[in-house]
Amino acid sequence: MQYRTDVIPLPNGSGIIWSYGVFTYHAVDNYTLYITGTNRSLNYYTDGINGRAVGAPDTFGLGSYNGTIMALDLITGKIKWQYQTEFPPRVSPLVTDDIVFGGYIPYTEKTKSGVILALDKKTGKKLWEFDVNAPIG
């Protein structure tokens, strides 16, 4: 059995191991990590030399929720907020000032029209969303 993982380094020297490769990248703003959950497994590790997985209490477990954008505290690993999208987000989060931008592609449509949304950086509440009538990713 062979596993494909891509390691995303974090500012504190640790990282995240994603099974099935990286579909979207993360965004970091001071002490917060913004990630998307697309029904993939997720393990934290702190030993950058051998990638040994370490349990993290009070954090989300293996398999982040399908269709979420999450803000995680980089110090504690705790979830600050989660926003549930209608479909798995395929757009890497972008953080600017007080807004986190994200997006998803509704899979029920024949055309892959993308939806861009803006979330409040502190609360995760949706500020607005816009269907761009074109593919995104």
C-alpha cells in the first residue's frame, strides 16, 4: 500500500500532512491558520525531522468536515470558527484586513460556475457571496 502526502510547513516549524495530496493551500494571518476542509484526512505533527504524528487535544480529529472553511489558532490548535459551504471548497483561502475570501463550485450544475464568498475574519460569518458565472480554482 502506498500513501501520497504533501507536507505544508507552518510558521512555527511544524506542519500538516494531507492524504491524497494538496487540493487547496492555506492562509496564515498572525496567529491564525485558515484552511478548507474537503473530506480529506488530516494529521498534525510537531517533529519536522521524522514527521511523527502527535495527538492534539481539543482540536478537530482525523478527517476534516466536507465543505468547511476553518480558522485555527496556531498556538493551541483549537478551532476558532468554521463556516459550512454547500459543496467542498476548491479555492485556497485569502486573508486581507478583516476578510477571509473563499469559494466553491456547485457540482450539481452542468457548467462549473464558481461562487466566491467573503467571511468575517474574527467570527467566520458570511458577509457576502457572488456567483462569478465562470470556473474558479
